[in-house]
Amino acid sequence: MHDSRRIEQVAAEWLTRRDRGDWSAHEQRALEDWLGASTRHRVTFLRLQAAWSEAGRLQALAAGLRDDAVPPRGAWVLGPVAHALVPHEVAAARRAPAPERPGHRWHRALAAGVALVAVGAALWFAWQLGGRSEADYASTLGQLRTVALADGSSAILSSDSRVHVRMTRGERDIELLQGEAYFEVAHDAGRPFVVSADGRRAIAVGTRFSVRRDAHEVRVVVTEGKVRLDAPPGADGRATPVSLLPAGSVATAGRSGVLVRSLPVAEAERFLEWRSGFLTFDDASLANAAAEFNRFNTRKLELADAGVGELRVGGNFRWANLDGFVKLLEMGFPVRAERLPDRIVLHAR
């Protein structure tokens, strides 16, 4: 059984035990320990709890109660097939059937029909609610934000980034609207995890990778597993080539096609040092280094001369320490810094 399915099963079992009415302090502590062991546990439990509560409301409506009334605790038990929700009264009747007068058989048939319709509606709603969710997440400039997704996956949003997430029973869709995000994908072979950015689609079922969206290109870095990178059809309507990216791949997709570099995983991880608060440059132009610092800081780094932007830099720098980076430039390069309240301008010296 896949991890996500197993977690859902355990969460459902906890809900069932808690709803019996004989819930003990020991069981409560055990549940809290299980929830605290993993973000995926807590997210799955809360999602199923919401479905459980909604199913109870639907049963109340079918039973003729007022709209805001919910049956008392213990009114539901978990059935043996696919965790089906079954009214507690029906389960009790199965254990000890009461004598029946022949003249009331049609009443029994009618009641059974109503109960089946109510259970069917509750199951349908629980299925929809349990497998479908939609949300938007964003980070501000200079902020890194970790998000727990409904399927047990997680995402780290880089500075000034936005994603739209839509989960269904058949697919997990994430649209990267701006910036960059790193994903740790919960394995689920039956539901592909698809990240879309500027017409490109990075598809996985259980892996770790990042997607970055810039003005004219999309970059994918894979640190574990495999990712399939698709492109939209060409102008002639023909399908474009598909790139299969194993761990260590750094793929840059732009107007001229896809460039894939195969690196040791440790080197590929250097592109993701921003998660730890660093920017890593290896013989990069100062123009590119300045653009990277500007992604994380409100105080911008500007280049007054084209020649300054062509200088080559290397090293590991904290993206929050822009002043420290500029001081090192002044010490080691023919550069003069003009410090203004909202920006630092670099001049050739």
C-alpha cells in the first residue's frame, strides 16, 4: 500500500475510534503523538475529519433534522468495505434484528431506501471533499514559506513566489504563477504530480525537485527520483520532444528549446541553496549575481556601467547580507559602491 493511502487508512481508523463514545485519555495522547510525528499525518487527519463532519450533516438532513443539527457522537461507524460510512442504527439492527409485523414491510422498505440514499449522498460528498481541494499560496519578498499540501506533499516557496494548487482524485495540479518552488512529492502512482509554468509541465509521482519561472525561461532541478518535462505543441500543432530528467538534472527550457545538464546530485543541490539562506555563484557574471540578490531584497543592486556587469564572481553568500557582498566587491574588484536608501549602485573604479 502506498504511503499516502496507508496514512489515510490510519487517519480513518483514528476517527472511527474517537467517535465510538468511549474515547480515553490514553487514546487521545496516542492520537496526538501520531499527529505530531508527521505533517502528512496532521493534514490527512484534518481533511478526513472535515469530510466526516460533512457526512454527518448530510445524514441529519436525510433523517429530517433541522439544517444545523448534527447527529450525536457515535451516530456513524466505519464499515468493512472501503471505509464506507454506515448509520449506527443500521449496524445495530444487523446485530439484533427486531420482530417485524407483516403489515409494516412497506414502511421498512421505504425507510431502507431513504437510508441508502442518505448514505450514498454522504459517501459521494465525502469522496469529493476527501480527494478534491483548491488553494492559493504566496510568499513575500525576502520570505521563504513552507506549505503542507493536502496529499501529504510539501512545497517551499522562494522569495516573492505564488502557486495555485488543485487536488483531485485523478491528478495533483500545481501552477507556478511566479518565482520558484521546491517540492517534496508524496508517492502516489495513481495521481501524477504536475507543476505547470509558462506552458511547460514537470510531471512526477514521488520525487523531489524545484521549478523556477523567469521572464523567458523555466528551470527544473531534480534532486531525487525522475521528472518528465513536457512542452506545449509547436506552432504547427505537432507534439514537441519530452525530456526525462533523473536526479542531478538541471533543465533550462526557453524559446530555443530545452538544455539539460547532468550533474552529481550534490552539485545540483547548489542551485537550491536559497532554501538555507545562501546564493552560490561559480564564475557567474556580476550582472547575474546582482539579479539573484535582487530576487530576495527590497534594496536593489544596480550596475552603473556595462563593464561592471561583466566581472566574474564566485562563492557562497547570504542573500540577506547584501551589504557584506558589496563590501567584498569593493575589496577585491575595481568597483565603487554608491549607497542610497533604496538601492546600491556599482560604478567602475
